Amino acid sequence: MKFLCTKSNLLKGVSIASKAVPSKTTMPILECFMINAYGNTIKITANDMEIGIETVIEGMVIENGSIAVNARLFSDIIRKLPDNEVCIQIIENNQVKITCEKARFVIGYKNIQEFSALPDVIKNQSITISQYSLKKIIGQTIFSIAENESNLMMTGECFEVNGNNLKITALDSCRISIRNISLKENYEKTKCIVPGKTLNDLTKIIEGDMDKDVEIYFSSNHIMFEFEDTKVVSRVIEGEFFKIDQMLSFDYQVKVRANKNELYDSIDRATLLINESDKKPLVMDIKDDHVGIKIKSFSGTMNEEVEILKEGKDLMIAFNPKFIKDALRAIDDEEVSLYMVNAKNPCIIKDENESYIYMILPVNFIPEV
Amino acid sequence: MKFLCTKSNLLKGVSIASKAVPSKTTMPILECFMINAYGNTIKITANDMEIGIETVIEGMVIENGSIAVNARLFSDIIRKLPDNEVCIQIIENNQVKITCEKARFVIGYKNIQEFSALPDVIKNQSITISQYSLKKIIGQTIFSIAENESNLMMTGECFEVNGNNLKITALDSCRISIRNISLKENYEKTKCIVPGKTLNDLTKIIEGDMDKDVEIYFSSNHIMFEFEDTKVVSRVIEGEFFKIDQMLSFDYQVKVRANKNELYDSIDRATLLINESDKKPLVMDIKDDHVGIKIKSFSGTMNEEVEILKEGKDLMIAFNPKFIKDALRAIDDEEVSLYMVNAKNPCIIKDENESYIYMILPVNFIPEV
């Protein structure tokens, strides 16, 4: 194997593929990139068995061949090379030589037989979405997946295509986050649960341009995201997702409309008096034209009033402040509406056309606060 | 106590003073700021018994008084307040109320009797230096102080005033770093050893403006840096500093002149093949018009030639690459000169007028590399 390419192309490829290199593993081959140089194509692949990434880089192949090299070491070397043309070439004794200007590195490589190729995904069902939209709606929901794996289904997000609508749902035991987005075309109905780790890695790789698209391919066991010169293949989480519609009720007795930033900042201030481990509730005391934000902890007390427009009765309700903050942070609107029934039922934050729906369960509190 | 001041003034003062708040301590009072409001002056003080910082902030005192408050909690609260006027006021039950717009915090305070005031430094011997120069020369030497405290003297830097020259020296068991800088006036001879921690904290506080000065006061047990509205007082390390002049010899048999960035980049690339714990030497193979940079480790080998101008004989010499990199990084010149005798004697990197002198001991190596 021998090929030439620029440092910047190589570095871009290496950075993308390294997202599928596990930081800890007992299998040394998973710590490797597979590099294939055949005909006109130089391809870097990494595969941690859950997620696999393959990216093609521009360059000139002089001699066909493939190797597997330690991903971390190879990335470090490429990163530190001068900004010029790089030559990568197999030499004797299972070694590969990396040359750039006057710098010469020689490192060992492994045979690619051990390397697990990416699964083949049959390309018969797909949707197209802009990089911008995909990156955005993942970021606006992924915070509410569950981190521990006691319920595997909660560690992923449900992707659901229906006509020209893509609905993404994430939930843990205390909240639900939903985003709906319109696609440019109508597609066949389909649904799958994508692991949170895959989506996190994906948002780090896709640049998020408005005018660049991502193709998403759905198959029974895998989902594949294809964009520019890169493919990201991930296994999906098996099973039937939660029946979300049965959990959401849009009846309400109190509607509060507030400036999003004012409400967020006030809650943010209040939470500095507590540690997350404290589990102290944030009390919202909803009166005629304002909501009192109240917190009391070992360190002290905080008290603030935020102006609101209210429909319905007065209400005192308490939340885990982190959940309210997460939801408000994910909303771009200047004004938000909160819908509540009473202190025991969930609060729903949504816009008129339900492009977003955030449901948060309240917590118990002692009303004298 | 009651006073008013803007959030930004308060935040600035709090950020400066917090550098003297220890992150871990068994004495809760050390975790506090002392806040004094008397007449027209609002002062925030922190003191961890090694370094003490006092800073004056602008504001309006309505009622005289002093308190000690938990520094971390107080800083967090100030940071999160709206950008507006803040009112700080003692209320009943040893509590202090912090109000800004509609936000009201109430936290406990401690009596200032427990708080150790800063030591009085007699202001009879001082020098003036620009913030820019002081920050710069500290940064260009402090990397070579010793981190562990087996030899206390090596954990500080020696400040030495002689006529209009300030000389700063830092050393550990393998290297010496010296910077000389001209002062605008002539001063009496003086010398002291300043703890490295003090200097690190100081460089974080001084902004480094060319046209703002720092007054440095020397007393027998303390050094005080005074600038703008802030005083930093530190104990000094007692004892006689090393006789550096006896350790430095400027005789040489090989002089190498190289482009600093080329040399640095090449050594930097070579070091990615080794961990610091490896203790692998970097071999410099000095020939007529180039120096071969060579490293060999478990991961692979690296080999690069850097063009040089040479005076004297050929030489093969090896170093801990970190030490060479540290010195080169601290030099602003485009070209650097390295002076060597043989593979067993130190290498000296210095400019013509000795505004900087970096001495580095070589290490043993097996020449077949």
C-alpha cells in the first residue's frame, strides 16, 4: 500500500472516524482504524461494534493495499505533521512509514483480517433531512434520555417517520421531550430506536450546514446516516417504544405565558443554592400576574418574581429545577407557555403547532416554603 | 452594613479575591471573603495564610460594617445576578440579604473576628514594573520550578534587583531558567524568593497592560504586589538562594543556530511517540548543516532533519525533550542559539545580551539509535 494525500484531508478523515474508536476496550483491534487504498479511493473505517464510521478522503493511490493501525497513535502523528503532502507506505516487517517534508515516522500495523467490516445496510427505505435540522432536533431532545441502562429503551431516541413528518422522542422516568419537523417529501411510515451514544457522536461529526443534506436509511437492525463522504452505521435498540400518546394529556386548568429568558435566568439563579444531589424542589408560586420562584436550602434562601400572563386558577407547584432548565434551554422562542392541571399532574411546555412538546413531572414539597 | 454597587464591579472584585481562597482547607474561615464597607470604601479580602489579596471596589456605603461570607457561595450568587445594581445588607439572625432587581438571596455570615487580617508590609523598598513585563517574565520562567517540595527553595523564583536590572531565576534539579529585564530607574540591591503558587495566582489577576504598572514592595518576610485597586501579599521563602553563577559556564565547543519554530515543531512531533513516564531520550545528532532529531520507542521511530548553522565539531547529545520544548516555547526570537561542550555537559540557550538564559542538563543515551 502506498498513497499520497494532504495533511488536512487526512486529518479531517481521521477526526471523523475516531468517533467510533472506543476509549476503553479489551479488544486491541477495536482501537484501530482500517485504512483501505484501492483504485482511486482512500477509506478510513472505525467500528466499535455498536457504531461504525467509514469516511473517504481525497488523495492519490500509488499501490493498492489495506492496513489496520492504532487509531490514537495514527491521529496524533497526523495532527502534528507539517501542513503539506503526506505519504503513507507499507515497508518491511509489518511496518508503515509516514513521511511529510523531512519528518519520517515508522510504526507497526496489524493485519485487517481481524477487523470487523461495517454491516451492509440495504438501501431501500430512506429519508432526506438537512444537516442543520438533524443536528438541531437531536440536541433539543437528547438531554432527556436516561443515562443508566436499567431500561435500554430509555437510552435511545425514537425516530418516527409519518408522511412528511419526522418525530423524535426521548424520555426518562420523569420527563418526555418531543420534536416534530416537516420533511420536504412524503415517505413511507417507519420507526426505530437509535442509541443515544450514536446520536451524540453523530452531532459531533455533522457540520450542521443548512444546505447540506443527510440521508437516513432504515433497516430492521441498523440505521445508517450518509452525508458528504461519510457513512455512520449503528445498530438500533430492539423492541416496541413506549406509547407516548397515552402518557400525554393536553387538558389544563392553568396556563402561564412568560418570557423564556427571564424565567430561565431566575430558575438558574435559584439553583445555585443547591447541589444536584440535594434533591431540593424548586417551588413555583403562580399568582395573578407573576410567578414566585422560591428555593430554600442549607446555604440560604432565594426568592424572585417573574412577570407572567395567566389563564385559570392560582397554583403552587414544585419541580426538579434541572428538568425545567433543560427544557427551556432547548426552546428558541422568546415566549413560552406552560400548561398545568394541579400540583400532582405533569406540566407541559409546548408551542401552538406542537413543533416541540416537553412534559415534566412535578415533585412533592412542603407548602410553607 | 449596607452598600450598593454594580454587579460588574462586585464580580470583578470577587474574581480577584477568590484567587486567595484555598480549594481545600480544614479551617472554614479561610473559605470566606471578608467584606468591609466603611466611609467610601468597599473592600474584599481573602487570605489563605500564604497569600492574601485585598481589592477595593467602587460603590456607595449606606451603613458601615463588616462580614465574612463563604467565598464560593457568594461568588456564585454574584455571577448569576442580573447585570444591574446590587444591594448587600445585614438583616436579622446573622444573615445577609443580597438583592438585585426582583431577585432576593438570603445567606448566613460569620463574624470577622475569626478572620486573619493581611500582614502589614512596610513600604520602604519598592520597584515599579509594567504589568505586561512582570506577567511575561514570570510566564517565561515559572515552568522550571520544582513541583514537589523536597527542596522548598526550588518551588519558588528568586527576584533580584541590582541597579536598574531585575533578574528572575527558577530552577529544578535538571535546568535553570533566567530572565533579565531593565527597569526605568535605579534601585537599591535586594533579593527574595517568591513562592511559585503566589506567582501563578498573580499572573491570573494582573491584566498585563503595557501602560499599567505594578509596585513591588520587599520586606524581610513578605513581598507585596500593588496594582490598580488590588494588593497581593505573600510570605517569601526563607534562606539563601542557590549560587547560580557558579553553575553556569558559557564556554562552548559547539554552537548551533536554528529557526526556533522549526526546531520546536520537530521535537514536538517526535515526543508524541513517548509518554512522559517513558523517560525516553530525544537524540540530537548535530552534523554540518543540519541536526537529526531522533526518537525510538515501543510505538515506533521518528526521524527528522532540521537545518542549522553550526560552529565547532559534530556532536550527538540527548535530552529530556520536555525541557527543550519548555525553553523554546518561552523564547520569542525567530532564531535561537544553543551552546554545548560535549554530551555530558549542559546545553545553554541564550541570546547575545543574555536577556534570557536557559540551561538544560543532557541525559545518557545508547548511541546506536
